[in-house]
Amino acid sequence: MMLRVLSHVPEKHFKMIRYFGFLSNRLRGSLLPLIYEKLEQNISPIKTFGFATMMKAFLKVDPFKCILCGARMVYTGFIVGLKIGQLVSAIENIVLQRPI
């Protein structure tokens, strides 16, 4: 069995050709839609999911909803280098400002 498995392992420094023709990296973008058209296949658009969409789906929480006023927040950036104590004190200040 080992000989059968090892027969599929290429030798060291052996150049493998993985994709050629209409599947090559250079031609795939221009030729693959033509191939789908000739085969009468529909290309479905790729669905992308972001962080906010996944958090809404799994946790039922909107990460961009303000916990103080309920308005939608706009992401402008993040701060690098805060220590855990500074983050906890910032969260405590936000919680104290939240109306009950």
C-alpha cells in the first residue's frame, strides 16, 4: 500500500502543472465566463458576510447600535496599545453614563 501512496508523491524539485488552458490564472477571468455561457450554466454571485452580519445572525446583537442612545454608530478606526486596565475603566465610564 505504501508503494501506491508514494507513487503519487512527486520527486523533489519536480515542477507540477496544476492548471492550464482556460483554468490558468492568466486566462480564467476572461475565458471561464465564456465556458459557462456555452454550457448554459448560471453563475451565482458570491455571498460575502461581514463581522456585523455574522454577529447579528448568531448573537442577535447589532454591534453598531449604541448602548447609550440606541442610534447607529459609524466605525472610524481603532486604538492600538491600550492595556486591559484602561479598557476596563473606559467600559466602566460608558456603563455609568448609560441611562437606567
